[in-house]
Amino acid sequence: MLVLKAIQPTFLKRDPTKQASSLPPEAKYSMAVGTTIEITAFVLAANQHIQVTLKQALNGFVTWFAFSSHVQVIEQVTDPLEVARDRQKMFNNFLAIEVQQGANQDRLVFLDRGIKGSWIETQISAYPDRLRQAPDGRTVVSLGEKLPLSGSGQTVTFNPYPKVGVIPTIDQTALNFLHADIQEACICVGSYVNGQMRSRWLGRNALTKGQFWSSTKIVPILNIVSQANAKSVTTQIKNCVISDSQGKVNNLDFTEAAIDIISYRKDDIANDILISNQLSDTLKRFSSLANLETWFETITGNKSLEFRGYYSGKPLIAEPILQTGTTVLLRSQTAGTVGENLVSAYDLTRIASMLGWHFHIPTEAKLPAAQWHSLETVVRAMGYDSARYVDVAIQTLGLDTRISAPVILSKLGFGPSQLRQRTELCYTAVVQLIDDRPKANGQPAKLRTIALTLRAAIQKLNSSGSRDLDEEARWLDARMAAEVTEILRRIITEELA
């Protein structure tokens, strides 16, 4: 961006050959010292003047002249954090990419991007160690117990992370900035205070029950860890295999199975091979559906959730066994009555934050029985999510070179609903990073960490009045990218907490 700055009191003039005093008011414009005007071009002109082209017309004209020794042309590099304030522009850019790349409901630009080739792919193995680290208070600090929000003058307070089964107070107005396409949302912002992670909960219809599609697949994975460590506290889930009591399927390494579920790397939609769904149904066999639902309710405190549905109805292994070596830890249970998976944005944000902040929340707030040596397997698996909205947001905001030690755990959910006559896209994530920008001003870096769940929905009709599923999908993929970018921008600028 080019800026014309007055370094002495001067005038912009329509005619460089005349004194400003001889020009009519509409043909001159006074500039005090320090005044700046954005321009798009400049060239040398007669009589020691430069000709400038203004970005916005002045008195109906864009072409003006300035005395060269009175002004300075400065090339300013615009901070992407400022550019991103234009949210409609961000959305339009993302939607244009969808169209350019021929995206459709089966292959979307950001939802299906995958981890391969991402700038963060090689860092997944470091996630567990990064989540264990705490700010030292000298080189890295947290947000503190109270934080004045930028721009609003409001000061917010971070409260102790709630005990298992206790629903925290959720600020129901803080997310009003989200686009209307985001039907439900819950964000938990963390701040490390006196050795523990405190939290502030924000929501839009955060406790409204609904279908969150495959985002809920993290629940049976975490339930298995909880069950296995309850049986054997020293057993590491990475050393476990899932075997078939009927001998029809070869043993499955638990770690690889978890990555298969999260990443969809073995799915083949064209040939109706849905390994992620089938593996998730296999994990659900280790509890009765009623017991798994009760466990989830006990964790979040939300007694109205329902979690008795399957993802495919065809588990990869109908009667699985979880074992380490020759020791059997878990066996399949009778399923009982099948129902639906209807949970809330809060439920998923709660269980995701319990995973990400395991080391920094009190014992009474942790996932029951689950040990970090097993949870770190889930942490790594969630680094392989196909959806890369946070990656895109970090790059769009120009943060990839201004942060360190990033962690991105996530799980997508997506599908067209015939019942509700719309397409829905869900995203649950834990994001942690060290913001190095303050170091440029001699200040310590800041730890920023959040957990979030969003559900977006839209109906788009074509010219014949029927639903355009491809357009619905493209629209939601671009919308989710834009809204995650805006959330992260506000977290970084401390407009949101």
C-alpha cells in the first residue's frame, strides 16, 4: 500500500504550475504535517511536483499534485491481521477458491485438504510435549486471571476449570459476532494461573441438542482410554490392539485405528468404503450404548444429550477385544436399544478441552482414570484430521512466522440432512500456540489456547427450486474457514476471551 505523507505543511493542487493561494477551494487540499493519504501511483511532474493518483477521489478527482520536498511517499506493508477485519472479503476469497478448484460435496477445499503437505505435518509428534509445557512467567506468560479486552473496555475473568459433571457458566452474548450460518457454537478460552488452567466459556446455543455428525467420534476413542486405564493404570493404549473374537479380521493397532478414524485416510467414497465409520462403530461395541451415553453425560454434566447411535450400522469388527500382549482389557458388550447421537457444542468443547489441558486442570476435572501416556496417542491422532481450518486461519492471518510451538487437534463432521433439508458442517478443535509478536517490543511471548466447537448449516436452492448440495457444501466450507479465521484473529488481538 502506498501512502503520501506531509512532512511540511503543504497543499495538494490540481495545477502544479500555480500557487495554492491562486487556486479555488475545490482545486486545493490542505495537508498538515503528518497527514497521510492512501495513493495507488505517483510520477514526477513539472515544477518540482509529483503527480499522485488517490485511492479515493477528493473533490471528485483522483489526480492531484504535491510539491516534492513537502511530502514523502511511503510503501506500507499491511498487517494481515488488519486485512482480515474485512470478514466479507475473507469469505468471498475462500468461496472463490472453492469455485476455482472445482469443489463439490464429495471433495471440498478445506474440509478435505488433509494433513499431507501442510506446514504443520512434521510437528504432530511434538504435540504431547507442547501440551505438557506451562508458561514460565518470564519468557512466556499467560493471560492472567483477569483480562481487559481490546476495543470494548470490558474486563473478563477466568474461573477455575469446572469439576467433572459440572456445567460452567457460559457467556451467551460474547459470540454474537459470528455469522448467522453458525447455528451453534461453544468456545472455551484458557488462561494459566498459579499452576492451573482457568477457563472462560462462550456460547451461541451452546447447550442446544443436535446432530454433530462425525465430530462426535472423539467420544468413543476417549471412552476406550478411560476404560482401559481403569482396568490397568500402567497400560499404554499405544501398545494395545483390537482383535476379532470371531477371528474374521486381523488385529488392528489401536493407534493406527484412531488415526484412520480421524483422518479418513482409508475411506473411498466412490466405492462406498467408509472405514472411519466402521471403526468408530467397532469402538462403540466396548460399552452398551446406554452406558456410553451415561459416561458422556457424567463427563459434561449435560443430562439431555443422547449418544446411542452408530455411524454406519456395520462395524468393522462386530465382537472386538482390546488387549495388550495376551492380557485382555476389554470385551464387546451387548449394545441394547439403538438411538441417535444428539449432543451439544458445549459437550464436544468440554471433552476436547479436557484432553488438551489434561496436565493443567485439577484431578477432579480430568477424564476419569485416563492417563497421559494413553491420552497422548489420541492427541497425535487428532493432529491428522482431514479438515485444516486452523492451519488456513494461521496462514491467512500471517501468523505462521510469528508463532511457535503450535498444536492443532481437531475433528470434522459433515453431512446433508434430509430431515432438516440443509447441509451441516461441524468442527471441534483444540488450538494452542505461543504468540511471539510481543517480543518485538521487548515483552514476553504469550500462551494462547482455546477449545471450540462450531456447527454451520445452510440450504441453497438451484433455479429449479431443488437443493443444490454442491453449493451448500462449498458455501459452508468457505464459511467455516472464514469464521475460524475471525475467531483466531480476535483471540490473537485479545478482542475475544
